Amino acid sequence: MKKIYSGKVRDVYELSDGNTLLMVASDRVSAFDVIMNETVMNKGVILNALSSFFMDQTRSIVPNHLVSSKPSKRQVGDDFSEEMIGRSSIVRRCEMVQVEAIVRGYLAGSAYKEYQRAGTIHDMAAPANLRLAEKLPTPIFTPSVKNNVGHDENVSIERASDLYGKVLVKEIERLSLALFALGSEIAREAGLILADTKFEFGLIEGELALADEVFTPDSSRYWDGATHRAGVEPVQFDKQPLRDYLEGSGWDKVPPPPQIPVEVLVSLSDRYKSAYSRITGSTIERWIEECGDAYIS
């Protein structure tokens, strides 16, 4: 297989038909757009499994690029190794739209920092006296784009429309809010809160399609619904513990990153695994077993 892309987490290979790709989720972990030196056990498997679950759940809202999340060696070829089992998906090639579609339902992360500083959220007016982890009156669409050094840059909807077209951005906003509503309901049934998330879209034969990952702990903030209180740091099922450690380490967010303690890495693995089990009602061990059966089929 020809490797055509290596990102912060995923490696992408071109398959022989020219129209499909093999996307392999690694155990790499990043924060603030920097890849850490350490890895998180089974992280890539969990990302692949959870994305597969949500790709199926969201097909009624928007098509997606997924062909198979449990590929066989016969489908891929001899380069498909056992190390890729569970963490690989065959996807349709698409032209990615360079708008990262972020939807926020609660006040957290960079939005909370901006609100503390300026009283705004993504440069938009916001209600007064909001607290950390407080639910917003309504979910809001806050896009970002890639700038010339590869980092995500928050932009207004108007600026995104200027760059990529008003009709396209408006449709991405509509789809993103509909997806967020569905994801929030699924999370609620699992006893979790979906605080915010990001989507990526591509064009397949001119039609918008959901791509990359969907509602994973890498792309979303999940909180424990039973213990959530506005104004209190929530119990989280995403990579916030890594961000918190890095924020407190004195690191300037410029490579190279500091060494990450083992307990932080183990905590991330446990949180990702718990989120998968609670949302899907299954176990990641079962997923690996099913993918292994498909591999040899």
C-alpha cells in the first residue's frame, strides 16, 4: 500500500482501486496541535470503533465516507497486517472541505477562556454570568479553518463563508447542528453529556459527506451526566486530563512536548474505554474479536 498521508493520529493508504483508502487510527495522542512522544493503549482501536458506531447512527442525516470498519485481508491485500486489526477502516476518497465544524452546547475549553476574558464566545455576544460547564441557551456553530502553519484558527461564520462559499458553509452549519442534537441524545441515554464536538466534511461526487472521525473522545468533550454541576469542573471522558497536565506543566505549547506521566496515559486509556462501553453497550474486546474474525474471512 502507498502511504499518502500521516496526521496527528491517522495514517492513510491508497488502495489498488484508486477510489478507496485505508485509514488506520494509531495510538498517538496530541494536544494543542502537537503530537506527544508517548502513546495511549488501544486508543486507535477505540476511535475507529466509536466512529464506526456513529457513522451508522448518523446516516439518516448525512452520508459518510465509510465503506467498512472491519476490513478483511482479502479486501485490502497482503500489506494489511495483524497490527492494523480493529483500528482500520476502508473509506471512499473525498475532497476534504477545509472548514472544521465545531458545535458547542456547554461552556468549556477555549470558549470558556474567551468568555472569561471578553464576555464573548467565538467573538459572538453571549449571555452574562455564565459559569464553567454551564449549558448554553442553544448549541452554537463555531467554525475554524487551517491557517498557513497548519494550526486551527477560529473564524466567524462570515469569514468561513467568504473563504468557502455561503451556501456550503450554511449547509455545513445545518448538518452539524442536526448531528450534534442526535449525538447529544445518544450520549444522554448513556448517562453522558456531549459538551462540544467537531466534524469534518468532504465532497464525494459533489455531495457533502461526513468524514474522518465522529463523536470520539478525541473530537468531543464527554462529561458524566450524574455528577455534572454548572460552575464545577466536570468528570470527563475525553483527553482533557492531558490538556490539564500540559497547561500546568509550564510548557509553551511549542514542540518538543514534555514527557507525559504514565498515570495520565493510563487515565486517558481508561476514560476512552469507558466512554465506548457506555455509549455502545459493548466492549472494546468484543470489537477487536469481531474485527479479527473479519480479517481472516
